[in-house]
Amino acid sequence: MSDAIVVSTAEEMLPAATAELRAALPGVRVEPLAPGTGLLTGDLDLATVARICRETPVVFVRHLMREIARLPLAELQARPDRLGEAAVAVLRAEPHHEIALQLWQAGNPDLPHRPDELWHMVADRLTEAGQIVRRAGQEWTLSVCLTPVAALLGLNRSSEALADWPGGRVKLARGREQISRAEFKLEELSKVAPVALPASGVALDLGASPGGWTRVLRQAGLEIWAIDPADLDSRLGDDPRVHHVRATAGRFLAETDQTFDVVVNDMRMTAEQSATVMLSAARHLAPGGLAIMTLKLAPHDPLRTVRNALETLARAYDVTFARQLHHNRHEVTVVGRKR
């Protein structure tokens, strides 16, 4: 039996994701449901689609959900309690004693209650039926996607969703010690696709100012060479294991003979320029060394932009992860290992 699969992307990136999915899964159909949300149908199953999204990689898909039932929006508006009943029916057909319940809206459906209120209504009804309900961290997830036409209900293994957050929308709280919003990108990466940073060693942070990624890498125990003509945050100034070099990335890489275990790059430049800089950085990276970078997207044809940059990176790296994360905005996070 084939699965109907709800696909979540950034609002403007559903066309790019559709092109990726059609290339990776010939014969599938993608029906737009709302900005950033589509329904994937064809001869496929969720486990296979999740594997292909990871391995190909399919860059612009953030979250997957197997649709099992629909509640028309008009019915939800008239009888909000029907959503809880529909959730109970889904679990009655496929019982699991303890599940994560995740609910989100796609587009601007005319809802009878706020999404958080609907979550509690569904959770209360499931609890009454003897179900243990969590928000995340369970083997199975019951999902509710609220669209302008219907509430879509699904149940699948959390590992097949690509991200254990409603619709792939990873929400993180800013701590007082945080230097910049850019730190969220590394924090989200650590939750969606945990990257094994070395327990010790030396990292190179290209375009480091104001020092957000430097702070995260320093917390992991690494010694950092932070390269940027601009200042670093004053909180990094007294750390003897943070070496700030006031130079451009190109100049530093042309002059240094240092070898690094990790190189990161969140610089504001075109994706192709950034990938080319990473080829230069690879000459200073230990074999098997880790590379993490963001590719800034062009306003037109973002899929071609990413594909070209990944082809450039493939000259020196084995790309192990590439996805537009929730905190990326107009960019894509890429992880690779030097060959």
C-alpha cells in the first residue's frame, strides 16, 4: 500500500522541493496544499522517501508526515472536539501506548481556536482514552497539520519525519550567553542531524565576527582560529584558546601553514564563492576533517545554486548532510568530510 506523505518546506521553497522530489522519485506527484506544504503521492512509502531525502540529499524538504485521515476545516470549525476524536481513531487503528503529539498550521486556515489550544484539546482527549502524550522524543509521532482546507492527521516513526519538531519548525530559546542569532544554525543542526565534533583539536572559523560560531565550537572544547577583519564579541577577548586574525578568509588561507580538524564558514557571499573558499580550506584540513558551512541562496533558481555549489564541494569533500533548516532563512546548511 502506498503512503500519502505531507511535505513541509520553507514557504517559498515548495517549487524547489517539488523539483528535487520528482528528480529523486520519478513518477511521484506533488499537490500544493498551502505555502510551504504539499502532498506527495505515488508508488512510495514514507521510510523510502525519508531515506532518499537524507541520502540524495533532497535539500529543501524539512519534514515528512504520513497522512492517515482528514477532517474538513468546516467540520473542525463547527465541532472542534472532532479533532480529538479523529486523533483517537487514528491511534485505535494503529495503537501505540506513548506518542509525541505535534500540531502546526500551514498557511492561514480560519481556525476556531489558537493552535496551542487545539493541541491541548487533542492531548486531553487522547489522555482520556488512556494514551500517554508527550511533545517530542518518542518513537512514534501523531501529527496534525492544519491547512486552509482540512486538518490532516498522520502517524509515523519519528525517525522518518526528518526533524522531531512540528512541521520541522525547530524552536530554540536564546540564552543570555548567546552572541549572535547565527548560533541557532549550529544548535538546530545538532538536533536535526547530530554532528560528531572532535573532543579536542583545532577549528578554523572563516568570517567569524561577531563570534557566535566561535563560541559554540569553543564550548565543545576546541581551540579556535577566528578569521575576520571585524571585531569579535568582547566576551571572547580573554580566552587564550581563541586566536583572532584580522584578515580575509582568502588572505589567511593563502598564508597559513596551520592544519585544522574542523573548518566552518557562515560568510556572506554567493554560494559558489563560498564553496570555492572551502576548496582552499580543504588544503589545510586534516584527512577526514569536518566541514560545516552555509550556502547563501540566489533569489532566482535556488535549486541550481545549491547543486552547482555541491558539485564544487564534491571535489574535496564527501557531503554527508545538506538541508535548508528552519533557522537558515535564505540559505542551506551543508556538512562534509574531507576525503
